[in-house]
Amino acid sequence: MPQSTAGLIRYFESEGGVKLRPHLVLAIGAGFGLLVIAAKFIAVL
């Protein structure tokens, strides 16, 4: 590799793997967050 890359690594697009739409990832994250908040609330009772 030339020195001009300054330590950056190029990642090539891979064909494999799970493909999810961005809004689905956000929805899963929000749902998990709500689940954690609910679990903390239930643990206090």
C-alpha cells in the first residue's frame, strides 16, 4: 500500500450477510431501549 493512505483501510462491499433497512434497525434499537426501561421499572416494584 502506498504511504499516502495514512493507515486507512479500504473495505470492499461484500455480497453476503444480513441486509436490513435502516428504519428497521432504528425500530429494533428503540424497542430494545423500551424493553430495558420497562424491565428497570418492573424491578423497582
